[in-house]
Amino acid sequence: MGAALAAVYPLRSLAQVSAPVADTLDLREVVISASRWKQTAEHIPSQVAVVLPKQIAQFQPQTAADVLSLSGKVFVQKSQQGGGSPMIRGFATNRLIYSVDGVRMNTAIFRAGNVQNVINIDPFALERTEVVFGPASVMYGSDAVGGVMSFTTLNPQVGLKGVRGTAQVRHSTANREKTGHVDLRYGGRKWAGITSWSQWDFGHLRQGRWGPSDYVKARYVLPSPDGDSVVVQSDSLLQIPSGYQQTNAMQKLVYRPKAGWELQYGFHHSATSNYGRYDRHNRERNGMPRYAEWDYGPQRWQMHNLAVQRDSGMRYADSWTLRLAVQRFDESRIDRSINNPLRTTQTERVDAYSANWDFSKKWGARHQFFYGIEAVGNAVQSDGEVQNVVTDERSRTYSRYPKSTWYSLGAYATEAWTASPKTTITCGIRASTVGLDADFSSNMAFFPLPQASARVRDAALTGSLGATYRPSHVWIVKGNLGTAFRAPNVDDLGKFFDSSPGMVVVPNPDLKSEYAYNADIDIARLVGAWLKLDVAAYATLLQNALVRRAFTFNGSDSLVYDGVLSRVEAIQNAAWARVVGAYFGVEAKMSDALSAKLSYNVQHGVEELDNGDVGPSRHAPPAFGLGRITYQRGRFRADLTSQFQAGRRNDQLAWEERAKTELYALDADGNAYCPSWYTVNARASMELKHGITLNLGLENLTDQRYRPYSSGISGAGRNAVVALAARF
């Protein structure tokens, strides 16, 4: 909304009314994610949030998931410290799009449960982060149901003389963080490059002192081939195991051979160590910890991204960009029950290929067209191995997924029509076709599947219609209607896994796409030169929803899985879901140096249950928000911030959440519930001499023990942060 205001206000007026959040408004007059092109926000009917590097430098988020939290509009769930699964407008995981430098990051194994892939992105290497709220399938195809998170990394600067760069180090006490980063920029008259490297080392995360005792696990398992032992922690507030390490590297080069042409190559690499899935380590069986080991293996991501851009007054386009990308994702799951010598490792590899050809064309003074084509392909390889940790004998076991290929082809066109000086109307349409081929033959020896292969062929037509209206210089109104779809992927169709004790999910080859229908409105009002009010409301209906339901496997409703007789479930087109919600924002400028901001989000989601009744939806979190008071004078800035979340009773939790007592606190009846929580955080930064900036923070001042909704690990207790950055 601030972006749209920026498009119609003169610069002096904008600076006056938006000083409280100048760190989020500097570039809001231009938004890239909504149309894949730089576009003034008066053409964008969707609500968009932007996070810029100066916010990252001030608030020092540890991961890209924490970057999203800075917007105050995105809720983040964590199953372990090495994670972060965003929830947007009641949707999450494979109903959201992750995009890095214009390349789709979603793969065919993105699941309905929480995904942690956003941590692959380096927050130190981000030039801007944009979140588009609501359906965006016209531009992004399958999965863009709840919104799009678009990450743009640092770009080389052609014409730069000499070598420039930054270096940063940081330490946090709650997890004994040791972080370092350096980036170098260099170039010449026609070319430029940037090299970036970051390293994180996180110890076990200490939670707060004051809060629910159910979150405290005063023991952990020390695994050993000679026999596992249960160790009593000397500090019961440490969450063991939760520590991990991560390395990120980026190399980008740009070359401009002549006017109107640009070639850019980007390489990204990210790799983590093994890290414990903390919520699984909290599970018990017969009064003892169930697992000696439950780790995610190294999570690796690589991307090669080649873009060719042409700017010229051609007949069919003023500009076009051809982007070719290859990505590789590696991840694994490692688990072993306590005092069981057999360790199971399931490994997944996805090779992802994509091509986007996007065009922009102005027609007269009142029409702007965006159109393009997209092709995406995924190749999935999955393996399973059992290792005897005593004898080191190894043998093959069932894989999590079948060997699969998934593809999507799409073509889109949108128009932004300036109907009058006060009104802009935007409409778009996209046609997509998707396909999936799965080969179950490698698992036939372990499970007598009814068929050795499966295929899905589907097509979708989606559209959008929106408008922005500016009745005066202090009002702006946005309205949007849109549809979206999500095609079944490999995770939906073909996986075996234990969703919770006594339940097992099995493959279901008979799936079709789900469809979403959305309406939203966003209104902003400036009051004098010191106050801005922003209110947005939305409603989304998801039909033919892909949900987990009771199923039969070879005619039986249960099977023995991992030594436990388990109820059989499968993903099915078996329900509908509905989410309604609202956002309230206030920004105030009290003086030249003092400003404030408040963001408050509330959503209510329901879905159809097995028996036809209606129950709460899993990915619509309780009300949450962020408040901030900022003082800035010259090179000094100080922020006092509070993040908060409302509670949720047991009967307000989704059905599948109520049995997960390892995640939640317990009420007087022993039932899981989600307590409300808040944190108070103070931070100050000072620009010193010679390009050096010192940043000091004290987070969770009152040492609250809190756990965000649906999370398997508590947030940090009282945490002192020291960061030092230097520009050269």
C-alpha cells in the first residue's frame, strides 16, 4: 500500500508522511515481484510488503525466514532451529511460491507439512525481499495460492572503479552464534561482478526462563553404538539437539556488450550440517525418549542462473528477458529408535530445470502489457538405506518417494490499463498444463503396491482482475479478484512416511489439481503529515483441496510400519477450505527523530473434515503482529520492538494438531493448547568512523519461554547480540 502512495505523492510529501518507516518505503514506488518487471505500484492491486537491506542490517535476522518476520505480516513456524516455514493468509509450504532472482525454488517434493528450504537463502546477500499477498498463479503458475516470496540478491554494479565490499561478524548468546560474512564488488566499463560468502555456527538454542513447563525437556539421548544413554541436562533450558552449521556462497557476473543488451550469470551454493529435528526428539514411548537419532541430513542447494535481457523499441516488446536456470536440491532424513541398532536414512535429490521468457510492451500512454511463457521440469531420485550401527552392515530399504519426473508448461498475459488519472485496472490470464510420471518399482519389494507406476496429466486456466483507485491525495483503495491452482506433485502422490505415532501416509495416484478463489481489498489513509492508517481484508476459498484423509492400502485400513500397527492415510482431493482475515497497520511520525509502527494480523481458517463437519485449518495461525518505536538522530538509531501472538485453545486447534503433545503446552485436562506470548526487544546501531557500524541488541528482555504456533522448538530466551560491520 505504501508503494501505491509513493506512486502518486511528490517526493517531499512522501518523505514527510512515511518517515516512521523510511527503511521500508525508500523503493516502494517500484515493485518487481508482482509482474516480473519493475513496475510502479499504482499498477499493482495486490498487497505487497518489502524488506530492504537497511532493515536486515538494523535487526540482524539469523536466517531468511527471520527476514520475512521483519515485515510484520508473515508468520513463521519452526520445527527446529535450522528451519522456518512461512504462513501467509492461512496457507503455507507447497501453497506458497519461493522465488530467487526470478527463478522458482519450489520443487516436486515440497510437502503439505512444514518445509525449511527458505533457510538456503543468505540474508546477507539480499538486495530486497518482496512478499505478494494472495493468489498469483497468473504470473507464477502452480502453488501460488496464498502468496509469493520473491528474494532478489545483490547485483553487480557496472562501471564500478576499484574493489568495494563489506565484512560482518556477529555473536548471539542464546545459541552461542558465531557468524561471519564478506562480499566483494568489482568491475569495469562493460562488466561487473560480486562475490559473497557467509558462514554460520549455531550452538544449541536456550529458551526463556518464564513460561509453560511443558516446553522444558530436561534430558536428551546420547547416541552410541555401544548403547544409547539418557543424559540429564545441566541446563534444562537448553534445547538439545538443535545446533547446526551453514555455509553460503554466491558469485554473480554481468556483461553489457552494447547498448540495450545485458547478460548476467549467477551461482548460488548453500549447505548445512546435520541438524536435529527437535520436535521429533521430544516424542516419547513407554516413558522413554522414542528416538536416539532424528536428524535432517545436510540440506544442500545449488543454482546456476543465466539471464539475457534486451531493451529496445521492438514491435512486439519494449523489453524482454530470457532466464535459464538449473538447480539441485539434496536432503535426507536420518532416524533410529533408542536402543535399536538399525539406523534408517532416506535421501532425496531433485534436479530442477526452468526457462522463462518474459516480455513488456507499452501501447500508447494508457496501456502496459506483460506476457510470457514458462517451462519447468523436475527429476526426483529417492533412496533408502538401513545401517546396523554396531556391525556397520548396510542394506537397501524403501525410499520416501518414487523415482519421478514432474513438469509444468504455461503461458500468461496481463494488462495494466490507466483508465483515468485516478484509476488503474489490471487483468490477467494464464493457461498451464502439468504432468507427473512416477515409478514405484523400487519399493515393490517392501510394500505390495497395487501398481508399479502412475501418471498425472492436468491443465488449468487462471485469471485475475484488480484495480487501484485514488480519489484524492490522501486516500488510496485497492481491490483484487483472483484464482490460483496447485497441481499434485510427487510428495502428494507417492510418499511413504509416518505423520504421527500410529498413522502412516501411503501413495495415492488418483489426484487432480486444487483451485483457489480469492477477493481482497486494501485501503490506506493519510492523516495530516504524521499518520498513516492501512486496513486490508481478504477471503479465499480452496476447492478440491488436497488433504490427508483415511485411506485403504490393498483393501486394509491399517498396516505395520516401523514396527507399529498404523492407520493408513493418503493425500486426496477430499475437502474444501476457507480462510478470511484482515490486516491493520498504523505508522506515526511523532517528531523528526521519533516514529512508531504497529502491524496486526488476524485470520480464521476452516476446512471440511472426514465426516463432513467443519474444523479449524492447520496453517491459519492465531492473531499475531509487531509493534516498533524508533529513534533516529544522525548516525545513531535505536528501536524498541515487540512481537506477539494470541493463544489458541485445544478445541481451536486443527484436528491433526491436537495429538501433537510434543509441540504444545498442556491444559488442566492434559490436552494440547497454544499459549499466547510476547517478546520485548531493544536494539541500537551507530555508524562509527572509517565505514564501521556497531550494532547491539538485547532480545526477549523479560526472558519469556514461548513457542510460536505449530512450532516444535521454543524461541530464544534473553539474548544479547553484538554485530560489527565494515564497508571498504
